[in-house]
Amino acid sequence: MGSELWNEVDQYFARKLLMDDELERVLGANREAGLPEIDVSPLQGKFLTLMAQMKGAKRVLEIGTLGGYSTICLAKGVGVDGRVTTLEVDQAHALIAEGNIRRAGFLEQVEVLVGSALDTLPKLKEAGHVFDLVFIDADKENNPRYLEWALALTTSGSVIVADNVVRNGEVVDAASTDERVIGIREYMDLAQRDPRIDSTAIQTVGSKGYDGLVISVVK
Ligand code: SAM
């Protein structure tokens, strides 16, 4: 069993469960713009849409926009009266995302804030924002800081999801010198000992290889 089969099964499920030309166009636009293909997979994007719906989330924070693929998935989940605030450090990525968000018809629901997330997050706190759902998917070395900010910007019942926590199994390598792995391991240490959250982790395989998510609920 290997990545070829995971990919085939991913495609099978996508054919059965996803019929979203709009989101296909976003991936096409991202490819044309030369963005790295590090967005969530279509099935994972649908998971984010359903997660927002299951939670009844109306205020969503995303850290790491890229071309706005996952942003649009989240916007689909919050509905017309919901809002998604997404943070992106790279101006060029943010511009591509804004174009995709406009073409997909979610300009009213989505705000793209350009700048380093660690600079933007305190401003959101100062402005009194509280989020129902936080999706962490930016520079993994800062994941422990993002978890602290997510906790500062949420309330009891809010959900925090962090992407790419398995990294082909590297997460179990305590000797890793990869800053991203170290960031994820520190995130896991926080999840283990922080009494404010209750968490689980899900390993995933598919078109994006072997990876996974940590999902936490704020107590
Ligand atoms: N969530 C996107 C999706 O699934 O469509 C993918 C996000 S991609 C994995 C990570 C993004 O985070 C990149 O666009 C990168 O420029 C951005 N990023 C990296 N460091 C950042 C930082 N310090 N603050 C904000 N964004 C950052």
C-alpha cells in the first residue's frame, strides 16, 4: 500500500463527494500564478467547510491564506452572515487570494489581512475579536505561538484546527533539527499540558501524502 493507492482513493472519494467547479477554478488560478501546491486537498477543504457548519461557526480565523483555497472552503461553511479573517505575510499570495475570493463571490464575507501573523494577531485581540473556529496553516515553526494566540482569541466551545502535524511521520523524531517539526512538537507539548483545551489528532493520507490534523476544543 502506498501513495499511488492513497491518491486513487482520494480521487474516488472526490468524484463521489465533491462537485465544486468554483473551487477547481481556484486551484487552476493558483497553478497559473505559480503558487506552490501546498493548499489543503479538496477533500480536506470540504472537511473545513463541514467543520464550520457543524460548529455553526460565524467568525473564523485562518492563519496562512496562500491563494485562498481553504479560505473559500471556510467561507462556504460560515454562510452569508459569517465572516472569515485570513492572515497572510506574502503580499503576492494575498493578491492572488483576493482575486480568487472575489471571483468565487465571497468578497463580503472574507477579509485578507497582509502582514506577519504574529504582528496581526495582537491587533485582532485589541480590536476585541473572538473566533468560533481557528485554522492554523502557516509557518509551522510558529505553531506554538499561534496556539497561544488562538486561545487568546477564542472562547469556550471554540474549535482550533492545526494542519500538517504529521509531516510524513517526522513528528515522532525527537532529534529532528527541522524548525517546522520542532514547532509542531512544541504545539503537541502545549496541547498535552494546557488545561484550556481538549484535543485529538487525525493522521491523513491522500493526494497530499502522509500528514494530519490536530483538532482542539476550548473548554
Ligand atoms: N491555508 C492555505 C490553503 O490550504 O489553501 C495554505 C496556506 S500555505 C500552507 C501557508 C501560507 O502561510 C503561505 O501562503 C505563506 O506565505 C503564509 N505564511 C508563512 N509565514 C507566515 C506568517 N508569519 N504570517 C502569515 N502568513 C504566513
